[in-house]
Amino acid sequence: MHLLIITELLAALRNTPYGKAPGPDEVYSEALRHISSKGLRFLLRCVNHSWTTGTIPAEWRRATIVPLLKPGKSPELLESYRPISLTSIVSKVAEKMVLKRLLWVWTPHPHQYAYRSMRTTTMQLAHLIHEVEHNRNHYFQVNLPKKGGIGNQLHYRPHRTLLVLVDFSKAFDSIDHRVLSRLLANIPGVNCRRWLRNFLCGRHAKTRVGNRNSDRRPMLRGVPQGSVLGPYLFSLYVHPLLNLLNSFADVTADMYADDLSIIVKGQSREDAIPTANMVLKKLHAWSQENGLAINPSKCEAAWFTLSTHTESDYDREGKWPLVVAGCEIPVMTMGASRTTKLLGMGLDPRLTLNVAATKQCAATSQRISQLRCIAHKEAGPSPHDLRTFVIGYGASKLRYGSELIWAVATDSAKNEMQKTYATLARIVSGVPSTVDPESALLEANMPPLHVLCLRARLSIFENTRACQMDWMRRPPPEPPPRAGFRISPLSRDELYAFVDAYTKDYGITQSSPREERFFRSSIPPWFAASAHRVTIGVELPIDHSITDEEELTREKRRVSEEALALHSHRSWILATDGGVDVPKSAGVGILLSSLNSSEIIEKASINCGARPCSYRTESRALLLALERLIIPRIQHRHKTLLVVTDSQSLLAALNKGPLSQTDWTEDQIWQRLLTLTCAGWSVHLQFCYGHCGIHANELADQYATQTIETGQYTEQGIAPLWHTDLLTCFTTQLTNKWRSTIRQDTHRYLLCGTRPSDLSGKDLITQEVLHRQELVHLARARCGESELWGRLYWAVRDCTNQCRFCNISPEQSAYMRSNNDPTAPGTDTVPPLAREEDVSPVRRRTITRRRKEKCPYCDSTLTGFSNLVSHCRSFHPEHPPPLPELKCDFCDMVFPTRRSTAQHRSRCAHNPDATRHRNSSARRRSLLPQDQPASTSTPIGPQETLHHLLLECPGTLAVRQQLGIEQDLRTEKFSQWQLLHSRKLLSLLDHLFGTQMAMYS
């Protein structure tokens, strides 16, 4: 096999993450990422020597084991610790290079969902749900006696599903090296087989606790923990096991790493459990032959059925036990106290995933309590940083498996998840819990939960479609001849019909051709040896202090021309560009003889669809230009090429190298580039700023614009749909529909509509950084939830919802006159003593007006009916207790309860001492004038909202003019949107309400 090359080494180093603990050699990944070119060549020689001779350095085969205590476990028990193996970083780099070669000649089992591209835990759970629902939709006939007792009647019953979860004890540490060596014999390539065998032999490990180290011990069994190749070697080891288990009829076996799940289809437990016992017997025999041990105490089983009333074999006494390795496995059935857990998700017998949704909401609530500690309304990170942390730490816990939960769970479980998600959104902006969920999501700039769930559901179906899994290709079962048949909630036909309703306007349907998904590189690792002949210029630094638009354009043109002038000697100039004008798009390429030539040698263009992103049109344009304009000239005697593009993101993706690509189009571009370099070509890809006067780029841009307008393309048909574009189009349509259904009577909608808030944390007028406390008050102001005004103020102060500036109460007018306010209505004066005297605590206390009750058996008078009852029971036990008076003393109205009677009596219009609704102003320590009547709760004007105060209220017009807000809005010096994210709004509120807002003025 070929030698390892520098391109493979660079790709391995690029995929080595920072911040990892070093192995016994104390070499950090950061040191390797910054190694010089000379050091890289030396490291490559060392790895190639090991690759060709099969000799593994001793340091690469040593490990340091650090035990970490598991959460919630007792530190006194040995099994409470999780061993973490630290191996050499240099060894991991070499393993990554060998792994590329291994995966080129060997593919893991299709039923192994771990360590594979586009396969996740949720995909395995989706497979389980699909199998259960498919079995439920597959009916069998049964003859049962009629209810009348004469004759039999034909019934249709759904098939049931038995799930068995098998746990292996220390699976990775129990691998037999001899068995694994026999399996490695089937791997092509002498160097690869020999290197992997020697990698397993002669390994040693020591344990480190604190500063103490144990003696080094040999590792005679198992795959190396903490290594790169270990999980793949284990996958190779259990490959025959998955072949064995999936060979039985009505049995499907899946694995995620070492977690084995067996799905058995049956008409009843009498049918399914014997089949499962036969499979488990074969599994136990295979495990003994290959050195793996099953742990029966951790094995579980679940019986999925819709109802127990249709089961003729309801097993109450263990008639059909499930046995493995001589031990019985408990089977979770309908009504069981505990549920089975697969890959972190609880499974109930009906498989509605309601239990999983409830547990995830509870787990997220714990994280919400932690997030609130760092998101105080007076101090904390910026909204953007906090949003990132909330999504990564809180929402990720809630959204695990949400694409499956949203498909099968009940509405109550979904509503609980949406409430928890809205709480996370409120943490970002700091708004109180009284803010409606839609406003909270818009303030946090977070998409609604149902959009994320449906997007993830479509993504997992597209992934299974690309993986060409058998369970996705089979058609749905035929319905029985009866009513009530239901298709599986995970049916792909139902999902794509739902998606087509949103994307058909853009010509996207379930039959639209999809772009191939990326599973592994189409470039053999050894084929990338000539990648050094491809150079890429990505960065063009400019002076960012320039603010003038024309001067900035000249600066961009200058640096672009200087970069292109270095490669003006090249024989061929290829300029590419992509354009999007929904619903039209184009990716184009033109071939020139020189940078300043206006004569186009040849053109190429392709229709990129109705909703592509600009990045996709640029990448499609480059791929098309290489295929149609350059590859046909591969044998030309002039073999120097300059590619000019204004897509910096595309060149940044290509700059990762041919073996580090994660997308099919970029991989195909590199394949064309390597085809050219193998033929002796030298290629340079150069970024230039767009729309700044670069001749080649302007020609390509003009051709793209012309192509979009005329619709004339050199290529027939439409480019295949990119997976990301499909998800983006679907998400955009769902979000737009959600925004069109948002309540329009909220405070935030009146001010901002459906536009999400700005999370930059800056004053949009002055571009100054706002403090956390200022940001929280602005968010609450936009939502109408403030302690000084609005709905929250009305609730706390128990006052009316009238605007205090449009509907001045008598108390307010008197208070304004007491401060010599010339705008105060009325001319009556207020006694100075009444204004200046402080109210004592006794006088400030609310007067209690309890009804005086007279004892019917003596002359005593008591306060309150409860005291009357106690008096009668104590002093007149021979008499029955009195009955409550349910009739009003003033209007003779009768009420059902004593409480409702008392509430009416205290506010009865005929009661001279009735309690009136308190005024709409804030509580004050000064006495209110006694000569004015109390205000009532009768609404006489507009509500006190920020929209009214800012745009409509004539009482605040003078303050708005004083602060210059009215004039600046009229002259469009700043917009209303900028005002809502600025200190000017805080200053306005300070002038209107004062007190707590004064610190922000």
C-alpha cells in the first residue's frame, strides 16, 4: 500500500481538537498544531517508518488511566468510578491517518449506528418506532366467539413488538485479540493489517490518582480505550454478531457502540418470547465463543402494544419468561411502574414517548435553575452570549429526540415542552413569566420549538433516505378491510406530503432530485499527493478604520488587484460567480486569456433552483467551470490556472484540504483539482472583493445577471437540491406561518410586529454597549411588563389600566397642584399641612371593615362570623351554631356563599362606607387631599402602554419634544426600531416615571 503523505498528516492535525489532556509523553495537541514545516516532515517520516515496518513506538502503546467519580455515586465503591484512558496525542494523529486508509477498504455494519457519518442515536430510535408502528399496521385474522354465544366472528388484530436490550459487561475491555486478528485478516492491504495487529500487542497502562501512580500493567485483552481506532475495532469485532442476529425471520438487531437492541415481531407473547429466547440463546453462545460476557442484571425488555384487552395471553404469572444466560429478564408491560430506557430516552408500552417528554422537561428545569443564577436582571453576559449558552446547555437537553417526540407524543406533552422552552427564552432577555411565549421567543431571537422539531424530523428522514436503509424503502402495509386503520406517525409519505405543502411554491417536491450526501471522501488518501500544487488565497486584509463608502471600495479594489497581479502570468483565467434572485438563480463561469481581457473564450452556466443560498450557487459555479471549461483542456501545453471568485466562504472551506471536506460538492471540486494537478497543472484560487471594479469578477457578475434575466443556461435541467437549502426553505416557510398566526393584541406586536429583537447588546443609535440591567429594562419595556407602568404595574398596585397622562385623577391633579404644577387642572388649593405631614404606619395601614355580628342567644356583639361561631360553640353548646347571612344589608341581593356576599357588601353601591378602587397613581407618603372624591375603576380613556406613551399620548408630547425624540423620529434621524433599543427610551421613561429609571438617564 502507498506511503502516508503530508496531506493526510495535515488533515489529521486539523481534526485534532484543542484542550485535550496529554498522554504519558506529555505532548499537547496545541504544540502539534503549531509545529513548523520541518517538524511536520520529520513527524511524517516517523509515522511512515511505523507504517511500512509495522513497528509501533512504545510510547504510543502506553496509557494513563484516571478514575473519575460518576455523578450521584458513592465515592467508597469501586464501581462508582469511570476509568478515563489518556493516550499519546502523537499516536492519535497516526491513528487518524490509518483510520482514513481503513475506512477506504472497510465499511461498518449498516445496523451499527455509532461512529458513522449521518447515523445518530435518534436514527436508531426512529428505526425502533418505525418497526413498532409498522407491526401495528400489519394485521392478522383471529376467530373469536360472538358475544351472543353462537358461532365465531372474524377479527383483525395488530402485531405486537418485543424489544430486548442486552448489556455486555466491560465489552471494550473483553475483546479477544486472537479473534480480532482473524477478522483483520480480511482487511485488504498488508501494511494496514500488520500495523493494526501490532497496535493491539504489547500495550501497558498505569493508574493515576492525584499525584500517585500505580505500576505499569500489561493489557492482554480489549481494544485501547481512549484511542481513535478502538471504537472501530470493536465495530469490526461485533460485525459477525449483527449478521447472525439479523438472519432470523421477524428479528432485527441494532447496535449503538456496545448497546445491543433486539426487535422481535409477534402476534402475542406466546409467539414472540420463544423466538426471543432462541435468539438470546444464539447470542449467549456467540458471546462465550468470542470472550464477551452478558450482564443479565442490566438487561431489559419491553412489550409494545396498544391495549391489553385484545390480548388473549395476558401474562400475569410469568407463563412465558424471557431468559438469557440462565437469568430471567423483566418485561415492561402496560401498567408497569418503571419504563425501559434506550439511548437516554424512556419508552412507554404504547410508545407515545410521553414519559420521555416529561423527564426531559424535568431535567431541563434543573438546568433552568442553574441558568437563572448567571442571568440576573442586574448583571450577566450579553444577550447573544447568553442565548448561545441557553441553547447549548438548556435547549439541547430539551430537544434531544424531539423530532420523534413531536411525531408520536400527545398534545399535553408537547405543550409542556413548549412551556419549558418559553422559560428558556425568557431567561435570555430577562423578561418576567407574565410575558406571552411568542413575545419571549421574539425577544430572545429563538425559533419556536415546533419549527425546530419538524425541521429535525425532516432532516432525519432525508438522512435515512440518503443512507438507503431497507426499513425506509419498504412500502406501508396494506390496510385491513375495516375502518380505523391508521398509518404510522413516522410515515415518510405523510411527512413528505406535509413538506410539499410548504415547498411546492418553489418547485420543490419529494421527487425533486437531491444532491448526493457525503459519507466519505471520493478521493483515495494516497491520491492527494499532488494537493500541494493547489494554492488558495483566502485573506485580503484591508484598513477597517475607513468609514467612507467610496474610499472603502477603492481600498478593496487596490488589495484585490495586488493579490491578482502576483498570478497574472498564468495562462488561463477562470472567473466564477453565483447569483440569486428568488425564484431564479444561476451559477456561471467564464474563461479568459488574461486578467484584463474582455474577450470571453467560453462560458458555462447552470440553473441552481428556486431557493439556493449564495454559497451553493458559488460552489456549483466553480464545479461546473472546472468540468466544462478546464477539464476538456487538460492536455493543453499551457497548464497554469488562476481561479477568481468573490466567495470567501467557499475558498475557506476548500482551504481545509481534500481529505477534510464534509460536503459532496466541495469534495467533487477537489477531485477535479487533483485530476488537473496529476496531469501537471498548477492551480491558484484567489479571493477578490466583489463589486469593486475587478475586471474578471465584473464580467462574471454581468454574465450571471444576464443569465438570470433571460433564463438561458448552457446546462440542461436544474442542479440537484442541496440538503441545507431544503431544510432552510422548509424552516423559513414554517416560521413565516407561525409569525402570521401570532397574537396581534400584545404590547410587543404593537411596537415591533414579528421582528426579532437585536441581540448585539448595543445602543442602536449611539452604538454604545448597554449594561445587562439596561437591556433587561428595554426588553421589559418592549413587552409592556414593567414595575413602573403597564400591566405588571396595574397588578402590583391594584390600580386601573388608564393612562395617567391622559386621564388625570382628582388625586393626581391635587398632587400636581401641591408641587405648583401649572398644568394641574382645577384651582382649588391644598392645605400645606396636609401635604407635608407624614403618615404614620398606623394611618397607612389598610382599614379592616369586618361585619359586626350579634349573638342570637345573648347580648354579645362580635367582629366577624367566625368569631360568632366560636362564641356560640363555647358559651352556648346547647344551641346549634348560627347560619351565615347570605343577603346584602343594603340591596337585599342573595349570594351562594358567605365570601361572595362579603365581597359584594364591601363594594355595594348603596353602602356609604364601600371600598372604592384605588387610584391609578403610585403610592405616596404624603396625605391625599380630603376635599376630592376618590377615583373609580370606570375606564374613561386609553390604556397605559408603551405604544400609547410613545406615539399617541398627548400628555407625554412635551417630554418627547424636550428630549428631541419627536423631531428625530419625524426627520428619520433614527427609526422607531432603533429607539426601542437605545438609552433614549430609558431617558424618556425616567422623565415620565422617575424613581428607579433615574440611573439610566
